[in-house]
Amino acid sequence: MGAVNQTALSEFILLGLSDEPSLQPFIFYLFLSIYLITTLGNLLIILAVISDSQLHTPMYFFLSNLSFNDICLITTTIPKMLVNIQAQHQTITYTGCLSQVYLILNFAGIENCLLAVMAYDRYVAICHPLKYTVIMSQYFCIMSLFFSLVLSTVHALFHTLMVLLLSFCTEIEIPHFFCELAQIIKLACSDNFINYLLVYTVSVLFFGVPVFGIILSYIQIVSSVLRMSSLGGKYKAFSTCGSHLSVVSLFYGTGFGVHISSAFTDSPRKTVMASVMYTVVTQMLNPFIYSLRNKDMKKAFRKIISRIAYLL
């Protein structure tokens, strides 16, 4: 295959999750259900935080933004896949593919930053409870969100612009259901060493620093909790971190699993299935994790349901 200039390339082909025609209806309805559940669950969390004044705290401020980000992240991938299945058309335009790469990197980056800030919030709440309102001020919360957006945007834009420098072959097939950065770089006909080098160095720094911050926060939290004399206080402290730890484990565990599986397996399908975990399943489970383990959220949900029932 001959290489063509990136501007001459008009579209990519997304091979999806399976090439079996008989499985397409099942995949369509499964992911449509996942998308609706994810969107509804995260919208309920946002609505609960907005409507209940008791939830107007830094922890729930970041949680509501995390829920909004989860809706954006899953909307970047699933609707296009559903349209392709329904239309029996597997193509995505070159511009659309690059836009998808940028948006996925951006929203995944925001989630990465938010999880780190939420870990810091738990650290301050448990280790410095008397200074909590001073440290976690409204200004600090807004600036943390702002810097998360800026850093994620710069990171995503950097990688997307680097893809623009690559040349591609005339026939492009992506063994995925969305345009993943690593898959795009792999398909380039031009030298992609610099892209790979930057992906692993910049991304390790961008995702590694928040992970290090989360680990450091929880080392301090565990150390502080173990010094508590009251068993009730220990249980309460750990319970406030349970939901966040579950989400962190899901997001980073599945994300690292994708990169490990892609390094040790030659099967693109296995890599795709691993990607489903951190781009789809994690976003669907987050509302359940926070609502089932949190008494305040349960109370807020009951208020919303009772208001809806009253209106009906």
C-alpha cells in the first residue's frame, strides 16, 4: 500500500467489536442499554447534588463534575458505534476520527485529574478536619476544576496535533469500535517512533503524577485512621473513602489492563474488549458505586423520586 498525505485521506473503517452479522443486533441493544443506564444514572447524581443543599460540599461538587464528564466520555464513543451498526456502515471520516481521539483523551484526562483532586479532598477531610473548610474553599474547588480542564485539553490537543504529522495508507481499518490513539499511530505508513515515544512519556507523566498523588493521599489517610482509638471513627473514615477507592480501582485498573494486554497479546479483539472496561463499563458503574455506598446520596435520590411521584 502506498502512503498518502494526511489531508488526502477521507475516512477510516471501524471494524467494531465483532464481524459476525448475527451478533450485531445483540451488540446494538446491549450498548444502547448501557448508554441509557449510564446517562440516566449520572444525570440523577447531578440532579441530586444540585437539588439537595446538604450535598453542596466539595466532595459532591467534584462528584457531580465526574458524573458529567462520564456522560461526555461515553457519548464520544457509543452513539457513533450504534449508528454504524444500525446503518451497516463502518466508516468514520478522518476529521471525525481525530475529533474522537481528542475528545476521548480530553475526557479521560479530566477524569484522571478529578480522581486525584477527590483523593486530596478525602485526605484533607480525614487528616485535617478542622482546616477542611479553609483548605477546600470554593475558590480552590473551582480552580482545581479549571486546571484539570486546561491540563487535559493541552494533553489531548498535543497528541492529536502529533497525529496530523503522520501519513497513512490508502486503506485504513481500525480493529476497534472507536478511534483509539494507539491504533491510529500503529496504522501510519510514515515513521511513528516519535509518536510512540511521546505517547508513553507524556502520558506516563500526565496519568502517573495523579496516580502518585492518589497513592500518597491514601498512605496518609491509612496512617491517620490507624492512629484513631475509636473503632467507629475508623469505620466512618474508611467508609467515606470506599466509593472513591472503588472508582479509582476500576478506572486505573482497566486502563492499565488495556496497555498491558496490548503489549503482551497480538489479538486486537482482546485489546478492544479491555478498552470497553475503561471507556464504557466504568462510567456505567460509577453512579451505582456512589449511590449504593452513600447514605446522603440515597436520601437525595428518595427525595427526587418522591417529587417525581408527586408530580405524576
